[in-house]
Amino acid sequence: MDNNTRTNPDNREDNVERLQEAVQNTIENIEASHDTMEMASEKDRALIEKKNKKREESLGGMRQEIMDEARNQKK
């Protein structure tokens, strides 16, 4: 292994907290987009709605991952 390539240890101790922060940020982004949609054109509104749908789907995955990580931390 050369000096420029180092592996980082798999430190998962703060994964739950980081995921919870990501969930909160995503929720805030969804809420902020609702304000933006009020002033957006129809085209932009459709794009925002599409993005929010993806955000909602991501929330489900993040919440599942939080549960998995919390379960793994108890072991």
C-alpha cells in the first residue's frame, strides 16, 4: 500500500445520529420547498414535486437504516 492510500476504520458509533440529522435536513428541505412552490411556475412546481417524492422515498430508507443501526449498536 502506498502512502497516499489508507483505509479508514469502519466507525459506526455515530451512524444513528448522522442518519437522524439527515432525516431532519430532508424534512426541512421538503418544508422549504412548499414555500418555493407557491411562487414557482407550473414547470418548476412539477420538478419540485418530483424531487419531494424522491425525498419522501429516501426518508423511508433512512428511517429503516436508523432502526437497523440502532439494533446493531445494542449487540
